[in-house]
Amino acid sequence: MDKDLLIFIVDDDPMQLMMLEDHLSKFKHFKIKTFATGEECLAKINEKPDIIVLDFNLDSVDRNAREGLDILKEIKEINDDIDVVMLSGQDKMEVAVNTMKYGAFDYVVKNESAFVRVENAIYNIIKKNHVEGEANRYKKMMYAFALLFVASTIIVIFAVYLGWMKGGGTDVVL
Amino acid sequence: MESTLVDLTFLENFTGGDKAKMAKYINMFLQYAPNQIGIIEQKLEEKDWDSLRVAAHSLKPQVTYMGIKSQEEVIKSIEHNSADGVNLEELPTLISSFKEGVNKAITELKEHLVALS
């Protein structure tokens, strides 16, 4: 990994928040910041987190707090490059499908395996971004080669044309 | 010490046997759970099913992490019944049973805390 990853964790359950922070802090390239509400997370979005681990239900403490799905939509509107892993206590297919529809990278159910699953999701995001980065570099390289080819072809044609002009416009042998 | 209601295997594995961390999480649960159960009882009285669902939902993972296995299905039923508005007449019994189970688990957890210190 070239640089540290900034990871935001958003959960209104203080124990879940602390356990996940403790778990992910074991990895030296992860820089973790925690938030109890989606609103607090959005207020810090200008810090450009690489990944946000976002709870689906965020209104257990403050019943007026915005829900995770709503926060997910806003994160994606602000910056679609931020990868979001949704967390939920609900093991329901429709909840998972909804979060994916709005751009979440993965959906993790809060149970004993949740911490390892979040960790795996983060590594899958890193791999995906690495592959995308490689693909972009390859695309740029191919584009540069294509430009070079077109430019050299134009130069050759121009040189041939100049030679032809110098020769009085006749007897050009390629 | 011998446990009958609490299985701390997950917490031990999660913390790598770090006693201070285990104590930290147990203390959080001891503070959080009675408060949440109080909210659940209050919302039951008010027949505010959505708030009851939210309170039950937020307590559910903690019951799992503390290894209170006997209460996992009970809290799921409380959440499910209040969310879907089904078998609401069962809620008082379920909540009372849950409270009793968690209170017994809390007694055991306090003994664990002493053993950890």
C-alpha cells in the first residue's frame, strides 16, 4: 500500500463503534476517524476519506438523525469515488439490495463475523482500486502510444511532401 | 469462573485475551443494556412500536458480543414483532423474560469483571 487509507466509521452504537475502531486500528496503514451520526461524518467529508463504514440505522440515540441510506446517497452525490461499506443489524436481502443500488460496495450484517467481514471488504476495495489504477495507467499509456503514432505518421507524410515539393513535385519514390 | 448464561469466547478471541479490553467492553455493556431495556419498557407502555423496534435493534448485536446466547432469539423476536406489528400481545412477556435473562447475565458479567481485574 503506497499511502495510508483514511477510513471513517459511522455508528450510533458506541460499543460497535469502539470495537470496529479497535479492530481496524490494528492495521498500520489505516487511519481511523469515528462519528456517531451521519451528519457529523458529512461535515468532515472535505477530509476526503477513502472508505466509509456506515451503519444503516443511525437513529437509535437521536430519533431525528438521518438514516444510513440517506447519508449514503449524499456521500455518493458529493464524491462517487468514496467507497462505502454498509453495516446493519438486519439480515434482510431487500436492505442489502437497496444499499448496493445506491452505490455501496458491500453490506455487512452486525454479528460476530462482522469485524472480519468489514476488514475483508476494505481489502477488496483496495484490490479493486489497484486494478482500476492499473487499467487507467494502461489506458493512458495506450493513448500516449496512439498519439505518438499519429504524430510520427503526420511528420513522415509532411517530410515526404516537403521532399516532393523540393523535387519539383515529381519523381518521388517512397 | 463457571458461566451459565454468558459465553465470553467471542470477546476473548476478539481482544486476543487482552483483559483490559475485555473489561472495557463489558463495562460498556453494563452501562448501556439496563438503559436500553428501560427504553424498551417505556416504549412498550407508550405502545410506540417503532421506537421499541429501534431500541431492541440497537441492543441486539451487543447481546451477541457478550455471548448471552439464551437471549439472542428473544431480542430478535421483540424487534421482529414490533417492526411488523405482529403478535404484539406477546411483547410484555418477551420483554419481561429478556430483562430477567439479561439481568442474570449482568450479574455473571460483573463476576467476570472481578476475575479480569
